[in-house]
Amino acid sequence: MPETVSAMEELARNVVRKRAEHHLSQAALADRADVARATVCKIESGDGNVTVQSLERIARVLGCRLDELFAPRCVVADDAELERRANAPDSDFVDARALLAAIDEANKGRYSRAGRKRSPVGR
């Protein structure tokens, strides 16, 4: 049976993908969306709550609807396009796959199957 991905995990993955597609740093996205950089960082790490207003601003900058940020497997570009962008001279483009792998590794074991944070042992 396939593992269920929480809404926060989908949101994190999709924001990372869409940000990479638009060649934006976290700071640039935050600045254009008029939100704190820490807000973008929390969204992308799947950590913390964020307001709908902040998500709407981010979606607007990323050129999508709010519901698209929660959609499973938001497609950004095919592999050839990702490779082309990553290898462009003076590119500040970061391969979204590498970012997603790092996020997945950082979040490993932090969430239960229900998508809730696990409480530390001993609490």
C-alpha cells in the first residue's frame, strides 16, 4: 500500500518545486510575497503553521492557485529541462530533486503516518 503524504509535506515539496521553477531564492520569494524569510523556510521544511494569507501571497508570486500548492506531485519541468537549467552558465538554479531529497532526509522520522509531528521520546 502506498504511503500517505501529509498536506504539509505536499505543500513543502510544491513550494520548493515552484520556487526552483521561477529561479527564486527563499529570500527573494519572501520579499516578493511580503512574508518573512523564516515563513518560507518553515513551509519548505514542513515545520510550523502558516496563515492562509501568507500562502495566498506566496501562491500569487509562484503563479499558481492556493490549492495547487497542496496538489500531489505538482509537476514543474521534465528531467531534460531541469538538467538544462542546472547546467546553464552562471546559473543559480538548484535542482529541485536535490532539494526534495534533502528535505525528505531532514524530515525522516519526524512525522507519523497521520502527518503529525512525533513527540520526542520521554515526554
